[in-house]
Amino acid sequence: MINGYISKHKKNISFLLYEPISHEKNSLFYSLEQSRLLVKLCKEYSIDKIVSPSGSIAYFTYPLLSRIYGMNLPYFFLMLNDGTNSNSNKIEKFIRKYLLKIARKNSLWTIDHSSMSKSIGIAPDPIQKNNLAKPSNEIKLIFENSKDVTKLVIYGDMSGHKNKNVATLISAVELLNSEELKVKLIVAGAGSDKFSLNSTKRDGDYVICIDKYLTDSELDYITIKSDVVCAPYINHFGPSGIVIRALYYKKRVLVPNYKWFKYISTIIDCGIPFSENTPENIADTIKKNLEFKAYQQNEHNWDEFLRFNSVENYSCFWKILIKNDCVLESQRYSI
């Protein structure tokens, strides 16, 4: 099964695939099934491009099926999750390498410079860091009314990412406010409204939910105006575009203390790592770090990090794919 949205942008229709990586099903057979469903949807809805904003496994077999069915649609995916490379035997790795070689020119695109394949193109980077983002009036008002509190933010597609751990973060913020600390959590993104029901303080006291699809400009603004960007993810083993965006704007990030997240905490010294996935531990970690509104990065390590993770490409991913922040209509699907 795959879940996501088919969105219309001006005169084009783009197929947006929200495809969580499943390490248990990380095989060529699973990839083939994903690709088969992609082809089915593309033929049914006159798709112009395929977008997978999470790590993707379908791209391994997509070149084969696209040739069989005579399709030449560009397929954009965010990154190569380490699981797609590690959970396979030598035969599978050999087959994958061959399948990538038969990909049509300009059919596979990523923004991860560690793609390790000449068949996968690197999407260009049009971001202009000097152009300050323009927020919507709704979002601007929320931040203007939160000047005297520490602003924590967590954002993204809340309906398509089960590992964001938002409920635990809300419980941690409730603990902080019970100690009379002025902390406000802003949960922004589609599907976020359901989390307001989990809080005893709804609509504005210390948990604010912005239930909408955020434009790239709004993501920039929320990041810039926040004090700490939260990514308390569980069972998430690849890089995070949200964390990358926060680092781009030199914001500290609340992260778990493992794998890639541990790396940015220990090497770049920008992470606020928590050791246990409990409201008490997360609250205690935030409390100890409330004074860290910014950080001084190690320049050498920062340059290495930029080169490996392609920070600018991550932060402008949607700007490449969805021009002018213009979404005319969206249709949810699940097949």
C-alpha cells in the first residue's frame, strides 16, 4: 500500500508519494510492488512528475517498469535512506546496480549528494538565503503573540509520519508549564489539529496547532522565528529535511541520541539530544537548554557536513518541485 496526494499545480498535475521506509520489507519485491502502483496511478491520473518526499525504495525498479510501459516521467525523491542500502544481500545489490544503469536519462533525481550512482541526477539549488520568507497573516500573528515565551516548533506532514512523536513532546511541554516555565509548542502541518485534542490546554495557551499544508516560505519563517526546532523522532534512521532546514538557519534542534541525529549533536554541536523517549526526560533536556537560542558551529565540521548532506538542496526541495508555492487542489489517495 502507498499513501499520499495527487496535487494540481497551475497547469500540471504532480503525484506526491508519502512512502515511509519499511526496513522489514526492504527488498526488490517490495520495490517492484511500489513501482507497479506508481505506474498504475500515473496512467490513471495523467501525472507529470513523481515526488517522494521521504526516503524511497521504489526508484530501484522504476526504471525497468517505466521502459516496459513506455513512461518517461521524472521521479524525484528526497534521499537514500541507509536502510535501502544495508538491508539487502549481495545478489540484490548487484540487481539494483544493473536496474539503475537502464534508467532513462533525466528520469531519476535526488537532492542527496551521496546518491552513489551516476544514473541519479542531482536537483539544482535555487534557494536565495538573503530573501526573508513572507509568512501568512495567520502564522505571523501566532509568532507576534508569543514574544515573551520560548517557542518550540515541530512541523511537517503529521498524517503521513507516524514517528514524529508529537504526543510525547506535548506531554513534555505540559510538564514544563506546570513548573511555570514560559514555553509554547507550535505544531504545524497537515493533520496537526488532532494533537490539540491530546492537550489539556487547547488553542493557544501553550500548544498551538496550525492544521494546513505549509508552503516553503512558511516553513522558512517558522524556522527563523522559533527558538528550538523539535525532531524527537523514533525509529527514524535517515537524514531529516526538517533538521537540515533548522541547521541552515542556525537553529538548535531537539533530537534523539542515536545514529545521524547523534552525529549532528556531537560533531556539529547544534543538537539538543535527549536520552530517553519519555515526557520527563524530554522536558528535563529542554529545561537544561532553554538558554541556547543559537550556536557557534565548528567551521571545518560545518563545511564537511554541508558537502555530505547538501543542506541547501534539502531546504529548497519543495521550491524546485512546486513553483511559486501554488497548490490549486489536492486529492488524497490510498491504494
